[in-house]
Amino acid sequence: MKKMLLAIVAIVSFGAYAQDQKPAGDPVFSCKDVMTIDNECRVLTLTEDASYKDAIIEISGASEIIFDQATKELIATGPFDFTIDGSVELTSSGEGLKKLKYKVGEAVAYIE
């Protein structure tokens, strides 16, 4: 009986460690200028001082953020600041960071 109980607890415990991606939570979008939603293409565009935040990444001060709802991909352009996974923090100004690509739920962002 003890072995069976131990086996059940072990199986349930290992299932908690098998997740590859963190849950993204409810994303928050904001901008100073215009927020445009194209329902046909399922694309959200934010301009001037655009921001995005979820459980993994926070982007602020971008010139433009484009979010494709179908592919869950986000592109931030212009100088911007971002923090990913609470540990990597980069700030850009002027000629610094120009483009960031991020797929919601992944703990990886690509910078150009």
C-alpha cells in the first residue's frame, strides 16, 4: 500500500516539472497614440510609446508594437526598454536596440 501511494505521488510530482513553456498570463497592451486592430488579419498595432507586458516579458517605450494574434508573435521597433524573465534587462536610446521579435509563452526574444 505504501509503495502504491509513493508511486502515485511520484508520478504526480514529475508531471509538474514537464512543462516546457511558462504560462503567459493575461497580456497588457498600452500606447500613447493609436491602437489599431485588424480583425480580418487578426493583427494589433500600437504606435508611439507602446508597451506590452505578460508573465515573461515587459517591453516599454517602443515606437511601434505589432502583435499577430494568430501566430502569437510580437515585433517591437524603435528604441525600447525590455526585461525578460525578470533577469535580463536592456535599455536602448537613440541608435540602440531597433527590433525585437518574441513569441508569447516562450522565454526567448530575438534582438536585431
